[in-house]
Amino acid sequence: MERYHWIFCPICKNKTRMKIREDTEIKNFPLYCPKCRQESLINVKSLKVVVMKEPDAQTQSR
């Protein structure tokens, strides 16, 4: 029997609209939270969700 788990928002900790199974693998997925309206880039493997840190935009110096 496959079990499903909800993915929680890494910012506000509420449930998102996404479910994953135990054998789900996701890489560089833009997870959107309808409550806080934020988007996070995540990786999922073996029910472990890892939030990817995106580099901030850098200004050009002259």
C-alpha cells in the first residue's frame, strides 16, 4: 500500500496542494503556497524535502 504525504510550505509551514508518495523524486521544483503566496525551489527524495537556496541578484559595478 502506497502512502501519501502532504508537502508543507517551508516559509509558513502550512499544507500546500501537493502530495508525494514514498518513491517520489523531484528535482528543482517550484513549490507554490496558496496561503502565503510565496514560491520556493525544492528537491524531494525519499519523503525528505530540501529547500534550495537561490542566489540573490547581484548588481553590476562599474
